[in-house]
Amino acid sequence: MKALVLGATGFVGREVVRQLRVRNDYVVAHIRPGSGQRAQWLERWGELGATVDESPWDATALAAALAAHAPDVVFILIGTTVKRAKGDGVDGDIYQRVDYGLTKVACDAIRLSKLGCRIVYLSSVGADVQARSAYLRARGQAEAEVKQAGVPWAIARPAIITGDREDSRPGERAGAIVGDAGLAVVHWFGGKTLAARYRSTTNDVLAAALLRLATVTPADQIFDGAALR
Ligand SMILES: NC(=O)c1ccc[n+]([C@@H]2O[C@H](COP(=O)([O-])OP(=O)(O)OC[C@H]3O[C@@H](n4cnc5c(N)ncnc54)[C@H](OP(=O)(O)O)[C@@H]3O)[C@@H](O)[C@H]2O)c1
């Protein structure tokens, strides 16, 4: 498999890159130009044997990168948080601009490139264009872009992603602990499917599931937490 990973520097993306390289797949890891951690990532990916792409977040530039690398699968694993957006100087509706906006750029690039690849898109449980939460609404809109990109797709909707993050996210960790405890009770009382859908997952387990979604047939399916273990 030849894969392009957008969001390769993220908590999930870095594990997807690592697992693909362990399988000896050809991997292009994307890093945004101007990243403060460029040197570290180039070293890490060099050690792993991944190719690096530094195209700007622009549909024409990304389309050219797609044409050059011709991946079979494009992983879109991007998104921001309030803290990160602040550091990046992103204001306004941050989820519209990053989670939705960059996914749209990626889908536009795929359309422009006329490449016959598959998209594996990392979304979230509860993604819905009608959601009250700005984050879940943006995720719903991003999913709609993915479905309209003109290529086969697979969408993953995990619940909270836990593990050994460099940026501590105490809210997420606490949410995972409390949520998982409640779901253990739900499971005990027979709600196995419900519990599996909402239980937290780790970045390595999720990455392995995303790799499976790159080839699962038929394409054009949404996978909830229960299917991502
Ligand atoms: N955390 C959870 O519990 C959870 C649960 C369900 C779904 N999700 C979704 O899954 C996505 C990926 O999760 P993750 O934990 O891997 O996220 P992450 O570690 O925050 O990684 C996000 C990726 O998006 C890139 N990015 C963020 N802002 C950007 C910007 N303004 N311009 C260009 N690139 C930008 C980052 O690049 P840099 O490294 O250059 O900043 C990084 O590669 C999340 O965005 C989230 O919406 C998360």
C-alpha cells in the first residue's frame, strides 16, 4: 500500500505512520510548512523510512503532491483544540477553519488530482451537521465533504482517544475514566453494543483499526467505536 498521511504529526497520525512502516508500506508523512517541530519530525520519519511532504495547505499544491506520490489511500487525521488554535493564531470558529476547512482542502485536492485513491477519515462519535456543538457540526460537514470527494471512503467515529500524549489533556483523560466506568455498568446490564461504541480507545489500537479501513470492503462505510478495536 502507498499511503499519504495528513495529520502525520498528530497523536493518531504518528502511530499510523509508524504502523504502516512496520508493515513496510510506502508512506508519505505530511507536515505543515513552518512547523516548529520540523527538525524532530524529519529525524523521526527518516529513521522510520517514511517520505516527507511539506506542501502548503492549499488544494492546488496538495493536488500536485498527490499526483507526484500517487497514494492508494489518503488518511485525513487532522483537527485542532482551543489551546492549539490559540497557539496557531486561529480565531473565529476554529473547527470550521481547521477540522472542516482543512478536510475540504484535502478533498478538493483529491478531486483536482483525479487520483483513484481511498480516503480514511478520522471523525468523531456524534458527528452531525445538525449538532448543537460547533465541533460535532464541523465534523459532520467534514464527513459530507469526504463523501462527495468522488473516491471510495471509510469514516471512523471513535469516542475519546487516550494514551501517552505529549500535550496533557486532563479533561479528556478524566472524561475517559468516568465515561468508561459508567459504560462498564452499562455493559454489565446488557448494553454491550452501546458500551463498545462509547468506550475510550488508545491511539495505537485506533491506528491499527484505521489501517484495516484502508482496505475493508465494501468501501463507503462509517465505523463506530465498536468496530474500531
Ligand atoms: N482526542 C480525542 O479524544 C478525539 C476523539 C475523537 C475524534 N478525535 C478527532 O481526531 C483528530 C485527530 O486526533 P489527534 O489526537 O491525533 O489530534 P492531534 O494530536 O491534536 O493532531 C492534530 C493534527 O492536526 C494538525 N493541525 C492542527 N491544527 C492545524 C492547523 N491549524 N493547520 C494545519 N494542521 C493542523 C496537527 O499538526 P501540528 O502537529 O503541526 O499542529 C496534527 O497533525 C482530532 O482532531 C479530533 O477531532 C479526537
